[in-house]
Amino acid sequence: MRIRPIAIILLALVATSCGEYEKLLKSGDYELKKQKVYDYYDDAKYNRSIELLTQILPRYRATDEAEQLNWINAQAHFKIRDYMMAGTYYQSFADTYPRSNNAEEAAYLSALCDYYLSPRPELDQAYTRKAIENFTIFMQRYPTSTRLDDCRAKVLELQEKLVEKSYLSARLYYDLKEYRSATVSLANSLKEYPDTKYREELMFLKLDSYFLYAGRSVPAKQVERYQTTLDEYYSFIEEFPQSKYEKDVKRIFETTAKFLKMDTAIQKTETN
């Protein structure tokens, strides 16, 4: 295959550039390396900028240029979407240079990195909680910031993710037919997020879990557990008298009442 002259020239330029960069890395000229940090950053060659910063930051730690170099370091990591390291560097910058013109942005971007690291609801939500905490701290620290509305919106979004995580975790035991564990998990989810949009479903699943758990219990425990089911039934219908689970709730009540030898006709009259 014939290589065009322009391709040869480009390959030669790349090879020369790489060779010069390798020499720069081995060089002891820190002033040149510092200048190249800015040049590479301006040319969007963020990985090269980061590699040089790793070498020179300790040398410039106590100088007037340390602030700008640390800012470039955080920014470069953010540009390559290394949000874990970027968040760490932004937080360090905000703590080290609280009076910097970039301190507010650094604090915001640190929280934003955690926001980007927040995974889908099924997974561990450590970064989601961390992002909520950092956005909240940011709003307290900068109460006049133009970013407040954005922070509030992101906090609400992240809180909804925690609600869904709690819902999915609570429902998991029910789906696995681990009804005793389900009653505990569902109750905890409702306690933690009492205003959740899944409230009706969670309360029904809790009622059904108690019912199914009672049915699987040894005879000596069934009366006590069916009585608990009955208590859950009354709590449910008091809050959701016109529930979409009406047929299932009625079935649970009638089966429970039959086991406890209750007069369902009287009960119906009392609940009407």
C-alpha cells in the first residue's frame, strides 16, 4: 500500500512531538515543565498536563504559583472525566485556598463530581449521599451564589434516587419470598421516607408480607401473627380506603378473619 506524503509528514510530526515530550519528562528544567503545563492545558492535552503536574507540584507547593497550578490540576482531571480524582483535588483546593477567586467554583465542582459518580439506584449510594452533603454545605457556605437553584434541583434529584434505592431494597426481600425480612425492610423504608411516592405499594407489600409470613408459621405462632396482619390491615385501609389493591386487601382480611374466627359481617359494618 502506498503511503501519501502528507501522511508521512504527520507521522514524523507525531514522532517528533512524542520524542520531545519524553525528553521533557526526563528534564530537570522545572520552569520549562511549568510553562508546558499551561501550554498543554490550553491545547486540551490534559493527560500530558497532568503528568507534568505530578512532577512539579511538590516543587512549587509553597510558592505564589501553587494556587494556579493546583487549580489547573483539578480542572485537567475534570476535563478527562476522572471525577473521583477531580473531586478530591477540587475539595483540597477549596479547603487550602478559601479566599481564592476560584474557591466557590471549586466547592461546587467538588459536589458536582460526586453527582456524576452517583450510580443508578440499584447500586451502592455512597456517592449520592456524599453529593447531597456537599451540595448542602455549598449552599450554606455560599448563600448568595447564583448556583443555588441548580444545587437545590440536584439535591432533590439525588434524594429521589435514595428513595428508589430504599424501595428496591425493601421490595427485594418480598420478591425473594423472605417475608419476615421483608416486613422489617419495608417498615424501615417507610420510616426513613414516609412521604415516598411508593408509600401505598410499600404499605400493601408490608401487609401482604405479614399475611404470608403468618400463613407459613408454625401453628403455635399463627394466631399472634395473623393478629399482627389484622392490625396492618386496619392501618392500610385507614390511609388508603380506595386503594388500587382493594381486591387483594379484601382477600387478606377475609382469610385472616376466618382464621381468627371473626364475624366478618360485623367487621364490614364497623369499617363502613
